[in-house]
Amino acid sequence: KTLFVIFFIFSLSLCGISAFAEITEISENYRIEESSRYNLIKEKECTKVISPIIGFNPTDRFILGGAYVFCTPEEPGYYLCTQFIGSTNKGLTLSLDYQKLSRTPLTYEISSGISNFPVFYYGLGNNTKLEDETQIEVSRYFLETRFYYKNTRYFSYGPFFDLESWKEKNVNGNPQINTSDDETTFGLGFNTVLDKRDNIFSTHNGKYIRFALKYIPQKLSSNPNVTNCLQSEMDMRYFRLILFKNVFAFKLSGGYSDSDPSFPFMYKLGGDNRLRGYTFGRFVGSEYYSLQGEIRRRLDKITSMVI
């Protein structure tokens, strides 16, 4: 039975790698054009991919799941991705990402998901200790909606709306550390984006600057302990093609809150995005700054190397 499971997963992985290679080849054709931000040069047919997800990380342990991706090269068109993932750390998550691509100035993105993946908690601030790690069982639902109005070829702006539902569970009847009261909270804000990347999926040259203001009103939260909070966040990225077709990527980001937000809306460092190499949520607080740099090298259609 073990050999059969290994062979089955390996076969699915080969199918997934083949599908990923197809997506990579198509994404390489997405270039900025005068007529369209997402114009495809060569591909004329819709792309449908079903792929397994297999991996390991220290937070969730072994993960296994699947994804379905559908995208259209024509405009108006759209990109759709749905994923289902389970882990040996007793976590399940289902997520959906949708992006509308249009020749008109107005586009929008929707991300939604429901999850009961456990959260690791070490306390708040910079002076937390690894030995204070506590695993918290959480049921979470989120919905993020972004609208963008393209004012010029590179600049766009628009409102966004966030919904966060957070409920902590008891383990064997014993209450855990209460990071936050159970809550369902709405946040609303405004984005400005300057995007001069040569390729939105596989960037070689260009820059990306995003500034966002988010307001979390107490009246739009089920948690009576939530106070009015205004958050500002900046994300600046720079890409440059250097010797031997390597890409240098640089990112400077930071966030600030004028009061202490509830735990679901606090900034979290760690995981596979910011402060890689640390568990997600290793450092949590109401403000942060982050500096990241890397050199990327694509080896072939399905393999990349990053330092």
C-alpha cells in the first residue's frame, strides 16, 4: 500500500509539473503593451490546469492537496484559482482567487478562504522567546476585494474591502491563550499602485510601489473591545536583470497602526513571504518594517533557483 501511494503521488506530481511548465511558458508571454496591461502575444486558447500540491514546512508539517487554475488569454478575460489543502498538523483550508482582466480602466480582484490551520503564538513584539511557542486552534474566514481604476499606463488606484472572521477553539475542553475575542470585523481602505514591471508574473526589470490606507471602525466589528484603528502600509519593489540573465530583486515594506488593532489585523512576520526561515507569526505587532533582497535564476521551464 505504501509503494502504491508513493507511485500515485509521484505520477500526479509529474502531471502537475507538466501543467506548471505550461503555465510558466504562457506567463512569460504576458508583457506590458500600449493597448493592454495583460496582453498575451502568442497564446490564443484558454488554459485549464489540475495539479496536486505536495510540500512541507515547519508550521504545517506535510501538506497535500490540489489546485484548479483557469485563465483566458483574451480580453476581457479572467484568472481563477481554487485550492484545497490538508496537513498532518490537522489543518484544512479551501481558498479561491479571482482576477478580472479588462480592456477598460476598471479591474478587480477577489480572494476568499476558510481555514482551521493552527496558529503558532509566541507573544507580541520583538522580544519573544522560541520556547514560549503555543499552538492555537483557530477557525478563520476571510474575504478581500480590490478595485483598481487605471488612470495612466502604469498608475492605478481604488478602494478595497476586507472581512476577517476569527474564532479560537478550546482543546480538550481547556481554554487556550486568548489572543483575540471571537470576532467578525470589516475593514475598508484605499490603494494606490505604480507598476512598471516588464512582466507581471515573471519580472526581469522594473519597479512596483504600492501604498495603502486601511480603516477598521469599531462599529463594523462584532468584538466590542475593538477600537477605531487606521493602518498605513507601503510596499516598494525593484527588479533588474544583471549578468548571465540573473534577476536581482529588492523589496522594502513597512506598516504602521495609530492604535493597537485586534490580533487578526496585526502585522505578522515569518512564513514564506516576510522573514523567511521563521515560523509564520513568529513576531507580531502593530507596526513593522522589512528589507529583503534576492538573486533569481531560471534554469528551465519548471525550475528556478533563488539566493
